[in-house]
Amino acid sequence: MNRKVLITIALLFLTIPFFGQKEDLQNQIESLKKYNENLEHRLDEVEKKIDDLLWFERVGDVAHVDKVYMYGPPRWRDEKTTEMGYKNPEKFWSYVYIPKKLDVDKKYPLIVFPHGGVHSNFSTYYTHIIRELIYQGYIVVAAEYRGSTGYGKSHYEKIDYGGLEVEDVLASKNYMIENYDFVDADRTGIIGWSHGGLIALHNIFNYPDDYKVAFAGVPVSDLIARMGYMTQSYRELYSADYHIGKTANEDVEEYKRRSPAWNTHKFKNTPLLIHTNTNDDDVNVLEVEHLIKSLKADGKKFEYEIYKDMPGGHSFDRIDTKKAKEIRVKIYKFIGKQLKPNNQIESVKELHKAAYKY
């Protein structure tokens, strides 16, 4: 039984003596639901603050860790409102990781790293990958774009999947170039897995001159297909009033607009590597196959690999197995050709030392 159900049951038992009349029962239940929803967001904020501390513990020996406040565009649907400040840019936090051995008089490549999840955040799940990037001499920025968890209900409900969250990630890239003289604007790449892969793809589709290379791992690629094979509760995350507000059936064009597989005509010539896995239990391989076929049909040049039933499913190349590490070495070699880091990882042995210390 999950945390939410337990809390609701407990509160119901506590309030039963106060249910004076039958007609008040529904009001009490609705009040409890609202209280529970707000409590969930508060608990997410606590978890996020704990994870922030863990970042310093887990990578602080090799990187300067910071969290900076910035802004992206105003909310995408607010042009219809007259609420005060509706045209103001939306604010969000971004993580910044800078190698401790960095020489501020030199230039270093930048990795833009959007996190995955419909509603999620950049957590210490990525500890070893950050350590691997820092070892190579990359500076990393990871935006907690609109819709991310751990920042309260308001930020959660600003979600714009495949929409202005893409601009937030671009804004995090621009922030780094504008504020750190040692960031090399001509050596900027973007990587992401799952939802982060979708954001990476939209960034190079919409802003091809801003990135020298991109990697999209198990990327969400076709929201229309995704609405078909996922559950009703998942679909409701998109059709919520504060989000798209319609189902794919009601507005198929809007879902196409947010899907990389339906926008491959925008792709130019950014070096791109795509990975997928046939036993992915989150992003079904059919989505990425659609993306690959669309890119080919549009005559685009890119690289890809479809892994066959690789252990780890959706996380097959992010986990800590030897095979996952071998795949990450291949990813780093691909992006390294364009970004030319000072200390390119060439082997699993080198990667293991960088990420796991031994």
C-alpha cells in the first residue's frame, strides 16, 4: 500500500467522529483529497532537499556543485488570461556542475542534461554519469524545468511536456554561456534519456545552431502512440486542465506537435546518436522505431542502435553493470568527437575509476 493511500485512510479514521451528517461526508472526503494532494507536494519538496545534500556528498570531491535560479518563457496558455504578471517569464532552478580542476583562464565544453520523467527531477540517480562527465572535463547544467517535482504544486502544474520545457532547457544552456567565461559556446552538446531524450531531440530540431552534438537514449518519440499503450491514469497527466487540457483523440495535432517522430523534417545536421532497447518497459521500442523510420524517410543523417532485450530495460545503459558501462563509453566517444574534452574516456577501466573511484 503506497504512502498516499495510507495517509488518506488514517485521516479518514481520525475524522469519522466528526461526520455529523451524511451530506457532509462527500465534503469531508474532498477536503481530505485536497489536503493529501498538498501533502504529497510538501513531501516531494522534503525529498528534493535531502537529495540536494546528497549531490554534495556524492560528487563534491570532484565538482563544484551549485543550484542557480533563472527563467524561461511565460506559460504557453497564459495569453488568454488577464492575471497580473501573466506575461512574466517563468522561473526555475538548474543544477550546475563544474570540475574542481578547471582552469578559469581556459575554455571547456558544456553538456546540457535535461532529466526524464513526466513529473520528475534531476536526482542523484545520475551520480555516476555526472562523475564520468566531470572526469572528462565537461561542465554540466541540468534544468529543473517547468513541471519538475520537489518545488511545490505551482511549479508542478506549469508542466508543458514537449512544449516550453524545451525552451527552459535552452535557457539553461544560454545562462551558462552568458555567466561563465570558461564555458565554450562552440563546444556545447545535449544528452538525455526518456523524456529528457525527447527534450534533447526538440532542442536540436528547433535550435540546430546551438548544439554541436546530441544523444537521445530511449527517447519518448510519439505521444499519440504512447497514449494508446499506456494506462488511463498516465493519459490523464496530459489531458489535465493545467496541462494540454485535451486528449489525443480530441486534439491529435497538438500531440503531434510535441512528438519528435512527427517533427523530423526540422532536423538539420547536428551529429545525433539514438539508443533504444526492445524490452524497454517504459518507452516501447515502437516509438523509437517510428522516430528512426521518420528520420530515414526525411533523408536525415544520424546514428542509432537498437539493443536486443538488454537487461535493465528502460535503464539498460544507465545502470551500474559492466555492459551498461561499455555502452556509455561508446556514447562518450560519440559526443567526444565533436566536443573534444580534455580527458576523453576510452575504456571501461577508465570509466570505472572516474565514476566509482576504483
